[in-house]
Amino acid sequence: MTRDQIEELAALDALSVLEGEDLATWERVRGENPSALRLRDELADAAAQLSLLAPAATAPSALRQRVMDRVFGGQSSEKTVTEAARPFGFAAWAAAAAIVLLVLVGASATTRQKESVVVRDARPDPQNLQISLEGYGDYAKAKAHVLWDSGQRGWYVQAGGLPALPATHSYHVWAVDADGAVHDCGELAVREGGLARSFVQPGDGISSMQGFAVTIEPVGSSSPAPTSPAVLISVLQG
Amino acid sequence: MTTAPESDDRTVELDLLARITKRERAAFEELYTRYSNILYATAMKFLKEDADAQDVVQDVFIQIWDKAKLYDPAKGKPLTWALTMTRNRSIDRIRAIQRRTRLRDDFEKETVADESAGIREALSGVDASEKTQILRDAVARLSPEQRKVIDLAFFGGLTQSEIADRLGEPLGTVKARARRGLMKLKEHLGEKP
């Protein structure tokens, strides 16, 4: 193997982009060649300094206490920020449509909206649950996906095509549990281009999740339930 | 721009790590004070989400507490070690999300914008410490093509074949650019005291 080839594998490993056959080759080379491993470490050291170019940010003060509790013992030692929610039973998804529709679209929705419900996804795979949300009315071009992350014990919400709102209002994510109760999952902040992404955890009180919806709420509202019809909603075929 | 501990603090940080291996809480707390902001900023750069970034930083500090004895000074500075852990954990998280969701195509436009902005945005910063200015100078010496590949690899968390796909370039070209770019970066950074 030439020096250039070794440098190339070392650089790719330093950047953590190696895969496949190259990775296997590198594993062999570095085991046989201490200087290759040294070069890799030097390159990794150079690459790691790129982190210093990250925009300044201050770690939240609560994080310090959480880390100290976790390391030295304390009340919050068992949970990370994204660990709190319980998983939902995937079989329960089969009953989601009616509940979500009734609770979140409910009496304030038009018949046309109810009829336009489209089933997008209800895969019975608890390791890879994904459900699509459809937009309605003025928000028909919007779409969203909610994805269960079993590793992080929560849901990723990704949305696109969301129109900008006046400063007085914001998009809000809601989850519906097996009993039809609605749970506040927090604000869905829209970035440039109408895109939004959020990680949500409805809380410990949920034993199984049935569906999700997005509504428009007044900024700062502490209402325990949606105050407006859903603009995006996940439903199953009924 | 993120402020990092100066390089002459390395001795202090080595001492802190040595004390952490002896389970000294005060040493761990001091290291947290020194590193928390930069590690959090790094995690935020990758993950964009506060909750995810906090989880990564928490994991890294737990790792430091548990594995300080495994730190090898010959393999780099203590800060580099911590930054590497932060980046690796952030990328692991990104890749896990990507695997589960398979939604990259739907949001490709957003992702590309975020990734390509990495080094470019950093280079445009004005509030630089001497250390970051040196780094910026080194990055500025890379060709645009090398910079792009390293940007996608380092901040984008993509694999080599994903970078090739994204850029529409042969895999061999991407690998060569990564090698030349990173070697050049190492040389330029090595020139500085």
C-alpha cells in the first residue's frame, strides 16, 4: 500500500466517513502500521478543531445540575431530556383515525375536511413507526411526518410547507393517547422556507399514543387542549 | 464565535483529567465549567435542537467521568478528545434519526442548505479569538472543493459515498479531496505555535 493510500484511509477515518471495503482495509492497515494510526490521530486532532468554528452558544444552566446529578447521584439521574416519554403500543395505531379526528378536528371542522382525510402510513413496525400528517384547507400544501425514535424514547416531528404566522400565533403539536385525551407536545417553530423540526415528548402520563395533529395557538397559551381546528392531522383509514 | 480554552491551558486540563480519574468532584466541575459551552455549541451545530444537544453533552461528560483514565495524551489535547466525543455522538444521533426516518429526500433542500453553510458561515464570523482566527486562516487555504468535502464530512455527518452522491462526484475524487484537504489543514495548524 502506498503512502498516499494510507494517508487517504487515515484522513477518511479521521473524518468518520469510512465505510465498506475501505473500512475493512483500514482496520487491517492500522493494526499493522503504528505510524498510520499516529497519522490518523494527528488528522483527527486537526479535524476536531473545526468544532471551534461553531457559533457561540451557552449551555443551559439546568444542564450543569443534570450532569452533576447524573454523575454524583440525584433526583434527575435517571433521565435525559429526551428519555422521559413512554413508548406506545403499535397495535393501538389501528384505532387512531376516529379518535384523532373527533378530538382534534371535531365539531369545528367542516364536512369537507373530514372527507378529505387520507391514509398515508400505519406500518405495524414498532421499531420504525412513522406516520404522515396531511394539511387541510389553507394548509393543504403542508405536510408532516411523526417518527418514533425508540432509542431516544420520543417523537420527531418534521413538517414542510407551513405558511408563516403572525407573531401572535404559533404552530403547536398535540398527541392523542389511547383514551382520546389530548397532550400538549409544544410549539413547532417554523424556519425559513416553511420547514419545521422538533423532538416532542407528550409526558409520562401516556401509555400508548394514537395520533398527532398540529394546530395554531396564541403565543404563550397554556390551554391544555387545542383552541382551533387542526391544520395538520394524522389519521388512519376507517 | 465560540471561545475555547487557550492551548497553554493544556497542562491544567491534563491535571484536571488526572484528578478526575481519582474521582475528585471539584476537578470534574471545573472541567465542566471550561468545556460545557464549547461542547454544547458543537452539539448544537450538528443537531440544531437544544434537547438533543443537551443529551449529547450530558453523555460526553458522563463519558469523561467514567473513562478519563482511558484518555491518552499522545492522541491529542483533552479538549480535542472531548470535542471528538461530542462530534461522534452527535453524528451517531443524526445517523440514527436518518436511518429511522428515511425522510432525507423530503427535506433534502433544508439539509443541503444547513450542511453547506457550515464552514462558509464560520469563515464569515468576525468575533474571533486568536485560536479560531488561526483555524480560519487554515481553512481558507483549502480549495473550495476540499472545503466542501470536509464540510460535508465533518459538519454534515455523511459517509464518503453519501458525500460523493451529494456532490455528484466520483468516490475516488471525494476521497482524494478529503485526504489533501485534511493533510493541508493539519500542516497549517501545525505551523502555528
